[in-house]
Amino acid sequence: MSHLVEKKNIIEKIWAEHVVAKRDGHPAVFAIDLVLLHEVTSAQAFEMLDKRGWAVFDAGRVVATLDHSIPTRKNRHEIFELAAKNQVEVLRKNALKHGINIYDYDSGAQGIVHVSGPELGLTQPGMTIICGDSHTSTHGAFGAMAFGVGTSEVGHVLASGCLLQDEPRTLKVEFRGKLKEGVFAKDVILYLISKLGVGGASGYIIEYCGELIPQLSMESRMTICNMSIECGARGGLISPDEITFCYLKGRAFAPMDSRWDEALDYWSSFRSDSGCDYDEEVVVDVSDLNPVVTWGTNPSQSVEIDKPVPELSELPDAEGEAAKRAMKYTGVSSGQLLSSLKVDWAFLGSCTNGRIEDFRVAASILKGKKIHPDVTFYVVPGSEMVMRQAKDEGLVEIFENAGASFRMPGCSLCLAMNDDRVPEGSRCISTSNRNFVGRQGVGSITHLASPATVAASAISGRISSAAEVV
């Protein structure tokens, strides 16, 4: 007699693999494979361990780096802001005390935690990964269940290797079609968020699939997974495939020799079964998509660059008041084309778009051109690896010849937590992930876009698509 095998999606498979214990009516004890730390959200977790006399459960599962509050100027070793300096020193002391590997300045791998982790091969299919950072979902691009947690939860995982978790609901997002020239992963995820809204995926982990996904590089997949949190999701992931495996092969922490073949067999098991079920499913056709830019103060308030800002009457009633406030803050009006807006600043970087592929795209547009004299353009690599590669490929020379400021690795203008800030009243076109009020500096205005759109806008001095400046 044959036995039916239950079909599962990748989220269910990773969940089942990591549940240590489960009692009815209680959250599961859920094992975590990798803890990522940076200087901003780790201090209180270590303080909790010290107060309770707890040791780190397994330092080999923990990796730290510096990214959020550090300066990105050339003399970055001198930190002027006392709070930032203290955060960095405390992380260094805690890493030394607990035997945790830290990628510090000039280690060759320092950088934004969600950029350097994958580059090192730390992120692998089937893993569970946490960090005290909401954009931990980036690592889901490798077929990992990765999500941000609070500082106290970081402490719990450091002490036990586990978290208390409820099984997440599952949302399948199927992308259909092929992207037009000049349209990128950032446009795709902004478009999805505009359709779902900032809370449309609350309580879910998203699996991104469909005919578009095999066409995307790992860098592009990371961009999509990175912004899963912006539509309320717990995380987002993509089933691993040959593109995933090729990216990982030869990385510092990737398996080698005979262990590589064993790993491939294991990783390949973390793919959604054909015909498996999800709690919800969404289909998005991107065939006719044009570059997308945000007009408001959350990532869902966006529009294709050739279309006007929506009329308030076109928006759901629940979004009307928020849209009205956003328009007042950003200085845009219903019916306005964003291409009419002048920009003062441009930013290429962040854990969303600070990878070498992003720099290649921007450099291809900037080559032989000059940025507008009224625009300040910060180009900030996501890691020391990206910085080194950008220099080797001649990209740094292109950026600097165009008039951009090429800086040291870090989070930089993504958030006003370091020396890099957009001045009050200035308008910035940015490859980062959030456009909240004051996110890039008190009174600053942020428009999120792809690296191509940011580079084009820096050249023209107004919000522009790459097609306009080629």
C-alpha cells in the first residue's frame, strides 16, 4: 500500500527542522542557527547575560560587525559622537569577552551585517537566522528563515540557542513576467509593497516565486527579501537553486570538498514541493512595470515614475489622512509627476542596495557624465569586500570623476544614526529601504528608488529614470 507524503512549502520545512519542543497552547522552542550582531542592538543583550550570570551558548553561531553608528568618512577610526563611540567599544569588549568573531575595521569583511554575512558564506539554505535588526529578512534570499528580533530576544538566543516562536502564516507571492530594460528588483519590491500596503503581510513569512525569480541574481533576490518587512511581513525568502549554490561556492564559510556535495543534497531539500499549500497567495505581473519611486513617508506610498501621484480620492479611506500628511511633509501634490521634483542629495548604499551589482548598474549610467552641481551624492559600499571590488573594477574612479563622494563601508545615510545626515528641508533620492519622517536627518525628505534611478537623478538634478540620461 502506498503512503501519501504531505507536500510542504519551504517555510514549513524549515520550521519543522528547527522545532525543539512544542506543547499545545504554547509557542514552540525554536532553534536558531546563526546570530548576527552589530553595535546598536547588542549591548543590552550582553548586559542581560552579565546580570544573570549566563554564558553565550555557542560563540561559533554568533558573528558581529560594525555598521550602524560608525562614520563613513576616510578617518572613520576617530568617532566623534560619544554615544556611537561607546556602542562600538562595548561591542568590541563583549566580543572579546565571549569569544565571538567580530569583523572590525580593516578586517577585510567589515560592513553592513546583511551585506557582509552573505558575502562570507555565513548565510546558507535551510538556516534560521536572527539579528536585532528588522532587515534581517535579507538573508531569506538564500532559502533561510531570517527575521529581526528585539534586544531581549537576542539575549535569549545568545544564552540558549533558541527562541519561543509561534509557527508563522505563509504567503506565496508569485511574480510573473520579465522585467523591461531599466527596471530592477528595487522597483519590483516597491511595487509589491504599494499593492499590499505597509501592513498587508502582517504575521506572514513570504515566499517569493514565479517565473521572474530564476531570472534574478542573488543580489537582486536580497534586495527583494530585504524589504519584506516594509509590507509588515515577519520575513521573506526564496527557495534555493543553482544560482544560490553558485553564489555560495568558494565563500569563506561555505562547505568545501566532500562536505560541499553533502551540503548541496541538504540545501536542495529546502525547496517548496510542487502543489504545496499556503495560507494566502498573491500574483503580481511585472511585465509592464516601469521604475518606481516613493512620493510619501512610507514605502507603500510609491508610484511608477511616468505616472502621477495618486489623487486622495483614489486611495482607500484608511489611507487618506496618512497620505495627506505625507504630501504636506514631502511637498508633493496629487496629480504631480515626480520628475518635476528637484533633488539636493543622492544616496547609493544600504543593506538594500549596497552590493557590487548595484554599484555596477549606477556606474554604467554615470560613466563619462557629471552629477548636477546642486546635488551632493554619497556612494557608500555595503562592505569592505564591495569597496575593494569597486576599486578593482574601476567603479570608484567612475563615481569620483562624476563628482560623487565615495565613502567607507557602513549604513551611512540610510538612517540618521551616524555622521552622515541629509540637512533639514533637503530632498534625497535614495536606494535605502525606509522613507519615514526624519529617517535620513531631522526635516529631511526621502524618495526611495533603484540604483539606476538614483544615479540618473543625481545627473539631472531632478527625479529621473535612467532612460532619460543615457
